[in-house]
Amino acid sequence: MSRATLDLWVGLFVALGLAAVIFLAVKVGSYSSVSRSSSYSVRASFDDIGGLKVRAPVKSAGVVVGRVGSIRLDQKIYRAIVRLDINEDYKFPADTGASILTSGVLGEQYIGLNPGGDEEVLKKGDRLQFTQSAMVLEKLIGQFMFNKAAEPPAPAR
Amino acid sequence: MNVLAATLRKLGAMAIDGVWGLGFASRFFLAVLRYSGQSFRRLPLTIREIYFSGVLSLLIILVSGLFVGLVLGLQGYDILQRFGSSDALGVMVSLSLLRELGPVVAGLLFASRAGSAVTAEIGLMKTTEQLQAMDMMAVNPLARVVAPRFWGGVISMPLLAAMFSAMGIFGGWLIGVVAIGVDDGAFWSQMRAAVDFRYDVLNGVIKSFVFGVAVSWIAVFQGYDCQPTAEGVSRAITRTVVYSALAILALDFVLTSFMFRGL
């Protein structure tokens, strides 16, 4: 096989391979993913994070603005400390609240930010004041049954 | 007593042989790296090998990728529609291909299609004393024969794996969107929301690169190390395919446990 034909085929092969990588990067993957661009991190503490995972999305009004950076347990107050990495492009008031929500019935858990009305904006290392824990199904059922038992029995007919 | 001693002796011999073989293979690997300068200075040598192990593997890689994607589309749809989340078909197909099936299946196909051919070629060159003849002419066979084949494989493998994944996603799209009727927009947008470039795509490329190094190394070493007989060459080819498959699957587990801990 002549040199030129060989070069042509290999060139075609390499071009196809690179095209596949670019296809995977641009069309399949989200290249400009929020978590990897420059972000600032704030902390929030929760009584119960439910099934929240690291890298779970942080959303405000349904728009992904960041990712959960890390989760650990504070040994002094026994609350979960969650680090939120929020994209540099998004600014939030200092009195923004965070709540753990679930997308859909079987969906993953994410953190929803509810912006407050403060003039100041959240800075790196700030701590969110208002947090709402995840809804745990067992607790809800337990509470429901407790309330049911406390009710006076229905009058017999 | 004698039996026990004989058994222990056999075990010891096996251990020593194993360590010796591993050491020889490692020294061989370092020697290939040392003499690989020529395969880049004289690029046509490497380009010829990319043609033989990469371009000629295109057909099997693309066709297998398409069919793996088609099957993933069918099976994934069957499972996902039970939970009413058939829109997530794109996520399932793309993640399973990018993270696991792309690199691993492409690696296995590459080992049996290209690795075996490299072993056979080098083994026959050794059997017909071409390698020795080169040595006599002061041409280093490691630099002239082995290193270009090694680098040809290392360069081809990640490209082939990427094409396999892309083809598989296309297959999943064909079944999911064209044949079954999953919403086209949901298919792509959910996929894009779930697949992260660095976490999923790049880790898959790293995997396929590692598999490429492993398979090429095993292939050139088995060819170079084979018994210079017809039987020896055939055994070496068998060993290339078997060892490559084992190495790919074992390395895949190790790499996966480092890359995707889920934490």
C-alpha cells in the first residue's frame, strides 16, 4: 500500500476518533458544567439531610446554580454540615435559606435556595442561617400516627 | 514426605517463574519506552501500525458499538418504563457506555482483533529469525519493530473506544427515539444534564488509554517472548488474548473503584 493511501486512512481514522470525543464532550456531556467552573462555597447545617449526596445539584427557582461540595457531621452539635459550591456568576442575598427537596417521587434529593431580601450578598465561607431539613418518610408517618392516636375516638354510630 | 517436598518445590518454581516473568516483562516495557524515540522521529513506522491496528479494527468496533447500543436501548427502555421514567433512557445508555462498556468492550475487541495480530507478526518474525537478522545489521528490533507497534496500539485504543461509545449512543437513540418513540428533546437534555465531561467522559478516555497500554504491552511482549516454533507462536497468541482480557477486567475494577466511588 502506498504511503499516501496509508496516510489518508490513518488521517481519516484519527479525525473520526477526535470527532467522536468531541461529540461525547459537546453533545452528550455538559462541558461547561457548573461544578467545575469557578465557584464560591458557603456552609449550611441541617438536622437531617435524608439521602442527600455529594455532587447533588443546588437549585434556585429550579435552575442549577451549584453543587454540594462535601457533607460531614459536626461532632459538637450533631448536625450535618453541608458545603455548597455555588457558581461565581450567581449572587444571593445573605439571608438566603436552604432546604432539602426531592425531585419527583423516585428522584434524587437536591438543595433548593430561597433568596431573602438582604442588601448584602453571600460571600465565600458564609453560613446560611435558615435551613430546612429533608422530609423523611418514616418520621412523617410516625407523626401522622401519633396525631391520629391523640384524636378523640370517633363517636360510635 | 517426598510428595510434600515435591509439591512445595513445584510451588516455589511456579512463584520464581512468575516473578521472573513479571520482572522480564517490566524490563522489556522500560526498554520499549527507552527505544521509542525512533517511532516518533520516523513517524511512517508508527502510522503504518496505526493503520493495521486502528483503521482495520474500525469495522468490528463500529458494528459492535452499534449493536451494543441497540441492545442497551431495548433493555434500558424495558426497565425504565416500569418506573415511568423512560425519558431517562439517554442517561442510562450514555453513562453505561461512557463509563464501562465503551472502554471495556472496545478493549476486549481490540485485544482479539489487533493484539493477536501484533503478537503473531512479532512471533513469526522471531521464528523466521528476522529479528536476529536486524540485530546483525545493527538495527535495534525494539526500536524498529516493537516500539512502533506498541505506540500504534496505545494511540488507536482511546480513539476506538470513543468511537464505540459514540456509535453505541447513536444505537440507543435509534431504538429509543426512532423506533420506540421516546421524546427526542428529553433524551438529549436529560443525557446532557447527567453526563459530566470530566467525571464521565474523561474518566472513560483515561480507562481506554490504560487498557491500550496494557493490551499493547502484553501483545508485543508475548510476541517477543514466544517460543520460536509454530506451536510457540500459536500459544503466544492465545496468551495475548487471555492475559489481555484478564488485565482489562481487573484494571477496570481497580480504575472504577478509584474513579466512581459514588461519594
